[in-house]
Amino acid sequence: MNSIEVRKEFLKKIIESFDLIKKLLKEKAICEENRIVVFDPPFTLHILRNQGCICLYHEEEELGYISLKDYKFYDTEAEVVMDSWLKTLTSFGFRRYIVKRK
């Protein structure tokens, strides 16, 4: 698999696990019915269930996004941050760590 195929698989898993991720992050993020906003200063990550995409922002500026159809990154740092979050949100260790802390 190339990197975009891997990213799309991660995205698919995140969207499918949206409710679980929302539950796990409820005290660490803004969780709405179809949107989760995760704060990773100086960035924010917006997981949008209905649009099936994840957007990365620095303040109000969009630095990148990924959807099942398309992706775009402003620079390599944005790409690295997005890849890191894709891996984190789909890892078993992330879910186990959050659950154990409660």
C-alpha cells in the first residue's frame, strides 16, 4: 500500500470509530454530534463524521485535510502532524491508555 492508501484506511477506521473516539476524548476535546475538535497546540484537528474527513488547522488557517476522495497538505510539517494523528487515533494503545486512566 502506498502512503495515501494507508492514510485513507486510517481515516476510514477513525470515521467508523467516531462514537468511541468521541467518548474517549470527551474531556480532552470539543465533542459534538458529528464533529470532534482536538487541541494539539499550536494545531487543532477537526474530525468531521458527516463529511468523512479530517482537517488540520493552525489558528484559523487550514494546513491540510484528508478525505476518502482527496487530500492536501500545506507543507511537510502539516503532513507529519496529520500522519501522527491518523496513527494515534487508530492505535490500540491509544484506546487502552485512555480507558485505563478513568
